[in-house]
Amino acid sequence: MSVSDSAAPVERRAALRLPPTTYRMLRAAAHGINRAYWRVEVDGAAHVPDRGPVILAPVHRSFMDFFVVSEVTKRKIFYLTKEEMWGSRPLGAFLDAVGAIPVHREGSDRLALDRAQSVLEQGEVLVLFPEGTRRSGPVVEDLHEGAAFLAARTGAVIVPVGIGGTAAAMPKGAKFVRPVKVHVIVGEPLAPPERSARGRVPRSQVHALTDELCRALQQLYDAAEGRVGSAPGRASAPGSSPGAGTAVSADGRPGAGAAPASG
């Protein structure tokens, strides 16, 4: 089996429905809260390409991660978000306005994937949590393959993001947020799978890229948790560096070598 370009027509494209000024004001407000309340610090933000399609793939331990991940880039961002968030009409209207994409988490949601693909084909930034839902504990495992699948379809790079501290600030099931320190480490982008002469990507390459993303996220998460004083979930292999993978240049082109995330 392989991944090809054929896909069902996109029924509804994701798009910002807010005036640009309003969107910038919302991003500025989120930035202020992130820096003042959670003292968010970011290492490696330069690893996010300035242009071209990008999949931001953070670990997911808290609802706060949606807000915190916006600190890694000044570019416009779109989110894949669980469809239950649209249960509230005002919240659903707001999510539609900021370009969020509802996804049904039970089984494959073809419409959500088509809309996410359209975002990337327009050269935008998509936030996709590869764990699929908020997880508990220090181990990153059992990733969904949506990020690798979309990278294969669109040529987007995948940027792994480790977030430390949000599990303590607002763990799954909590109703209140604690003002704890949060640290974010952005890893080296992972290049999309190479296509064959027939324009196809073997499923084996999608699996391999997902495994590479899982290893990078584990290292980044351990490092980010260590920066906020939490015990690391799993020691990195000797000589390894957080987020090391297939390096790409700032504009998204594959490059030689890989460097550790700063900090």
C-alpha cells in the first residue's frame, strides 16, 4: 500500500474568519498571558520555517498546550481540534472564526484530513497533536500517523515540540490552572518522505517517519520537563540530542546534518 495524491474533494476549507487586526490582537493577548502567568520560555523557535507548509507536532499533556504552542511562531496557525469542543455554540463559533478544524477521534475522519491537507497546500502552519488526545505520564508512545500521512501528501515538514510544565499547571481533568513555569523546546524539522518516480510514498516510510517523530518527541519532552524541574520520563541515548532528525534549512529544504535544539 502507498500514499498517493488522489483524495476526495475538500467539502469545506479551513479559513480564518476574523479580520487580520482582530486575529493579531488575540495572538498578542495569548502571548501576554503565556509570558506573564506561566513564564513561558521557548528554545529553538528558529527551527520553524518562515514560509512553506509546516506541521507543528507537540506532545499533549494539558489543555494549555493549545495556547502555549502558539509561542513558537509568529505565523498564522490552524489547529486540528476534537469535535466535542463544538458542543458549546459560542465556543464553536469562535473556533470556526480562528480556523480550527473539528476532528472525530473515533476512527478515520476523512473530511478533517482533507481540510488539514488544504491548509498545508496553501503553505500554512497546522498544529496537530500526534498522540491524538491528552495523555498522562512521562512516556511518548503509540502516535497516530496523521502527521506523517499529511507530510507525505503535501511535502510539509514536521516540527516536533516538547512542552514541559503544562501537566503540572493543568493536568487532564483539572478545572483550574496553576501559575507554574512552562518551558518549550522546538526540535529540528523532520523532512517529508521522498516520493517514488510514480509520485507515491510507501506506507513503510509513513511508519518510519512516525517512529522518528516519536523518538524526537520523547527526547524533547524529557528535556523540556527537565528545564522546569520535573523528572525526565526516559533518559536519552548516549550522544543523542533533543529533536535530532533529518535536518532541513529555514525555508524547509532538506539539509545535511542535524543539530540539537538550543538550550
